[in-house]
Amino acid sequence: MSKNYQSWTKEELIRELDSVKKRKRYGLVWEDKIEDVVELCVHLPTLLIV
């Protein structure tokens, strides 16, 4: 679905932008924190096969 925004008024464009901002987003979310499980795995004993 393609929209032709060239003929839209400023008010219509603002309304469209506001509605796009309010839509729920789905997908991957990257957080800037270290997971607790990563910290726990650092201290686990490892098995070395030589």
C-alpha cells in the first residue's frame, strides 16, 4: 500500500505521523544491559578435553 504524500496538507501529514508513532512495534528489542545468566555462566567450571 503506497500513499502519495505530495498532495497532503501539513495537518494531514502531522496526523499521519502521530498515528504512526502510536502504533505498536513488533520485532527484536536490544537492551543495553548484561543478562544475569551471562554473569552466572562466567563463574561456572568448564570441562577441558585435551
